[in-house]
Amino acid sequence: MMKIIVKENYEDLSKEAARVIKREMQKKPNLVLGLATGSTPIGLYKELIRRHKEGLSFSQITTFNLDEYFGLDSSHSQSYHFYMQKNLFDHIDIKPKNIHIPDGTVKDVKRYCAEYEEIIKRVGGIDLQILGIGSNGHIGFNEPGSLFTSRTHLTKLTESTIKDNARFFEKKEDVPRFAITMGIQTILEAKKIILLASGQNKADAVAKSIEGQITSQVPASILQKHPNSIFILDKAAASQLK
């Protein structure tokens, strides 16, 4: 069952997503939350910090991040460890032992990815997964052509993703070529999914994901099959929907 919510602008989209998360946390204070990075969730994280200051506690929450660049250690300013600390974790009362972000420096990648899956399973699975969407329809770093049955793995980034992410680095050559990402099957096992999309540059990917055929060329299209997914869009991101 896919639900579509269209908001006037980015700010309203961020507030709506925070409202949904707060509601889920109130229902289940020890919620297991899947988190995303990139520019889209920043407004949501600001809203969650604001609500924390008003009394919302994260002390029992466990989090799992979708992905991390391979080759960047946690202190690198473009690593997703650094991003999460700066944009959320440093400002809320989450316990460090409950934070899980893929490690981009591991030697035995295969074993590490299997362990990441194991930890998710051990806490009872992800209750609510936040997703962004790439302009090519990717979710996590599951690029077009990714298997719908994939689990946490090392993946090669496409040229379009490298180009999209180059704005965060000094030069395009600095963007890592690989990432560790949760697989599509891992994402689909979350009990509830919220996908956030903002801006005209996401409109094509959003339309194909919601109204197009389900195809591995648009990884987010598989969410049509998820029993409980919500797309929260601003008007620009929703502009190509029929």
C-alpha cells in the first residue's frame, strides 16, 4: 500500500516526515529507525532536533544507516558518520552503542556486510526506514540494475551518482567510487518506509517510481510492492505525476 503526500515546499515536507516519526516513536519508544543521508533529510533532522528540545527522547531508539562511502574513515568530513553526528546525533540523547553506520574502512567486506545484516535481525528488524531517492531512481546506493534480492554489500557507484555527489567534494575526482549499502531486500524488510523527495530534479525519478513499471532500472519502483510505504514530496518533486 503506497501513500503519497504532497506538501507545498521543502520545509513542510520535513515537518510532515518529523510528525510521522514522532508518532511512531510515541507508539514504540524503542523504535528501530533506518536513516538516510544526502541533502534531503537535513530538514527532517533539524525538525527532530527541535522536537527533542521540546521533550522527545531518543534514549531507547536504535538506528541503522543505509550506507557509507568505501574508503572514507569516520572522521572524514564527507563520511556519513561525520554527517550523522553533525546533523543529528550530536544534538539528541541517543546512546552511541545504539548507532549503527556501515564502516567504510573494513578489510573483510563480505563478512562485515553479513554481520551488519545479523545485527539488524538481532534487534527485530527495522521498524521505520527513511529513504531519499537519486535522480536515477536509486535508493541507498542501490544503483539502476541492482538486484531486488540484494542484501548489504559493496557496490560501484554510477557516473550520474558520482556527478550528483561531486558538489559535496572539492573536485569530482575526490568522490569515492564504491560504497557499502544496505541491499534492496534489506530495505524492503522494514515494516514501514518513508521516501522523501524535494525539487524538480527528482520529479522524473519520482514519477517513474510511483507510476512507472516495476523495474530494476528504477530501483525505487519496487516500493510499489511494499505493504506500507509513504512518499512525502514537495510540489516540485511531484510535478510529473499523472
